[in-house]
Amino acid sequence: MSSTRTNVAIHVSDEVAAAVAEGRPVVALESTIFTHGLPRPRNLEVALEAEESLRSQGVVPATIGVFAGVPTVGLSVEQITALSNEDSVTKVSLRDLPVAAAQQLHGGTTVAATAFLAHRAGIKVFSTGGLGGVHHGAATNFDESADMTTLAHTPIIVISAGVKSILDVAATLERFETLNIPVVGYKTKKYPGFYVADSGFEIEYQANNADEVAAISSARDALQIDSALLLANPVAEDKQLPPAELDDILSRAWEQAEKSGINGNDTTPFLLDFIQRDTNGRSLTVNVDVYRGNIALGGEVATALTR
């Protein structure tokens, strides 16, 4: 009986591999923000700006994605450009990586897949926009993001502005606790809600500078705990969507989704599109501001880890 064996190698760029080996600061960046999250040509501008921002801090950027079936840590500018302009890029979570590799697909990696690949490459810090979490109605439809279960056994620091306001924030925080994933606020104990600085939920711990974050991460590693450390970094209040306005938009968005029979995997894209249209694109500007803030903080934390 014959069998087919596929050798899947993760490609780590020379620049990233050298920085990791030499103990220099490196920050991982996901690719779904520019393959699926932002419209053209803004997606490419933001992706390249993110890399440039880290370099200006003396930090090596490692943008992660799947290029022609190869899981790649440290995409080149040419690869980022190609993925930014390609219509057939697949959204790749951890479960999708083997399929994307075997079928030689282009893929934008989610938080789960990016964190997995970053950790495999020896990277300790990952900056993203927002995390996936528990969706409304999960008690009956079991709709939870794979980000959570992956981060439960991927020891990396993930910097985000919380979870998107369309999710069930209370249930998400409960699941993080169950999965032994520590959540630490950056200079706050108010858990951010992505578009807004305060989701209305308190968290137990805060860190007031990058060195404190590095100390918590080092203590976790010394204890051989293999969960991620979630650093919640709120968007600046002067750059958030006005909370009352967002509440109103979400109320109308859910109402419209129900009327239109939108459910399952279609719900999130529908709600995000509704928010974008209703704010005349201001939500996208907040999205980019959130990302910029998390990248800057990621650079600080990665640098602190090398001290």
C-alpha cells in the first residue's frame, strides 16, 4: 500500500532567524489585517508602515503568512505586496495550516495561526489589533474563536486592544480564566473593547511599563506555564469611537442582522461592515490607530525582554 508523505517546512527569513538567535528584539505581526481586514490600497500601506514603525524602534518585524503553501515567518515586501493585492487569499487559522500547505494556497494568518508560527520560530512578542473570543449565543451554537484555545498552550505575549465589541466580552473573559490565560491591562484595569477604551468590564491585573510586562512573561516561563500572556492595550480615548454612538450602532446592527436572517459565520462580517458603513469609515481609522498603538507597545516590550 503506497502512502503520500508531505514535508512541511516553516520558512523563517534570514533576518528574523538571525535576530532570534542573537537575542535581539523581534515582534510578530499577523497578515489577516492586510489580506482580509482593510480595503486596498490602505491595507498595503498599513502593513508596510507597521514594519517601518518597528524598525524605527530598533526592532525586527516578522510579518507572518502563508505564501504559495509555505508558512512564512518574515514575509518579504514583495510577498506582502502580492498577498495584499491577491483576491484568492484564504483566511488561515491553525486548523487550516495543513490544508493551505498541502494545497499550496496563499493565506492570511489569524491570531491563532500567527501565534503558533511565531512561537515555533522563537519569537516572544506578537502585536495584533483585536482578539477573537466568545460570540453571542455561544451557549447554544458553540461559536467561539480558535484564538482562545490556541493561546491556552502557546507561551507568547499577545498585545491587543481587547476583543471586538460585537463579541460577548463577559463570556470571553470567563473563558480566558478557565483556560488559564492571564489578562493584564496596560496602565489600566478596565478591559478595552477594541473600538472603545473601556468595554465596561474590569480585569484583575495591570502593568505600568514594558519592564513589568517582561517580568511577568519571564516568571511564566520560569514556572514552565505554557499559556499566552494577554496584554490589553486600550486605544487612546481621543481616538476611540464615542461609546454611546457605538452602543447605538451595535443595537441597530443586531436588529438588522436578525431581520435579514444573518447567522453563524456570516454574523461577524455583517456586523463589522454595518459599523464601517454607519460610521462612514471612521471605524477603519480606529482600527488602524489601535494597530499602531499595539505595534509601538510591542516594540517596547520586545526591547524590554532583551534587557
